[in-house]
Amino acid sequence: MSRVDAAQKPSGAVGIVLAAGVGSRYGMPKALVRDHAGGWSWVGRACDTLRSGGCQRVIVVLGAESDRAVGLVPGWAEAVVAEEWRQGLSESLRAGLRAAELTGAGAAVIVPVDTPMMPVGVVERLLSGADGREQANLLRQATYAGAPGHPVVMGREHWHEAARTATGDRGARAYLAAQKAESVECRDLWDGADVDRPATQPGGPDVR
């Protein structure tokens, strides 16, 4: 696929699922986790949520045990591997944004894989009110009772600098703060919690 021509009008949103980490506190790569009760994978759930929330395409960034994890990526989504995933979240972000550059998307909705309870409504709210060329300038972050969380919506105009300045496991936090990203309160829809350890996952993990 060729890069989008500079004269082409960006449109729509692409979802990016960051799922490259080894999951040291969880005890396994989170890209491999399935819900014990329902059997669904976190990767699949994130992809479905992004697509249902308004993303025309979804990219999943893999790293640790990518050969196994790729089998959990829905056939309609795109899997890419962050070769330097051991360097931290920032490398996953860069890999996802590089892949997004090859699409015609005006904005990226970025989520970590360990937010399996995130509802579709959060994605819809973050994308609301901006279409076409307007999306290229978006910079929004979901907040929960005022605390910053996920997802982040980043317009195409921000991708290069956000990727350049991302560091370690802090990702684009410094860039979002420096650019005064718009806060979108979502506490009425969800608590915003990620799942860091197996004991906090509803139903417990299936590690088979």
C-alpha cells in the first residue's frame, strides 16, 4: 500500500491497539489474555470496540510472543510488530503511527489492550463533532473524574511530533500535556480502569 498523497483529504479514524508488552505484572503478555467466562480475547474486544465506536480500520501493535498473539487479531484488522517493543510503550506507539500513516485516516484512536471493559460509547464521545479535515487537528484525551485516561484521539497533524517526542513507557503523555489536549470527561460511561493484574479481571484470565 502506498502512502496517502499529500493532496488527498484525510478522512475517518483509524484505531490503534497497543498490545506489544510482556505483561510483567500480569504474568503474561496481555495480547494473549482471554476472558475466562466468555472466551473472548482482549485483543478482539479492543478491535470490536474501536470499530463499533467509529474507526474505519484498526491496527494492532504486537511485540512479545507476537507469533502467538497474531492469531487473536480479527481477520479484518491489521497486525504490525514493534520490533523494538522491549524499549517501552513509546516504541509501540511509533509502530502504530507509522502504520497509520499508510492509511487515509484523519485521526487515530489509541488504546492499550488492557482496557477490555471500555464501552463503545467512550470511543463515540471522543470522536464526536469532528469529521473530515477537522479530524486532522484533533487532540483529545478521555478523563475519569478529572484524571487522564484512555482512549486518546490524535489527529494526523500531531502524529510525527508525538512519535518523535515519545519516551520509554510514558508514551505521548508529555506531548499531550504540552499541547494542552482537550479533556473529554467519560466517568458517566465507565470507570476508566485498566487491568494490571489477573485478580482484577472479571472472571479471571484464561492462560491456556
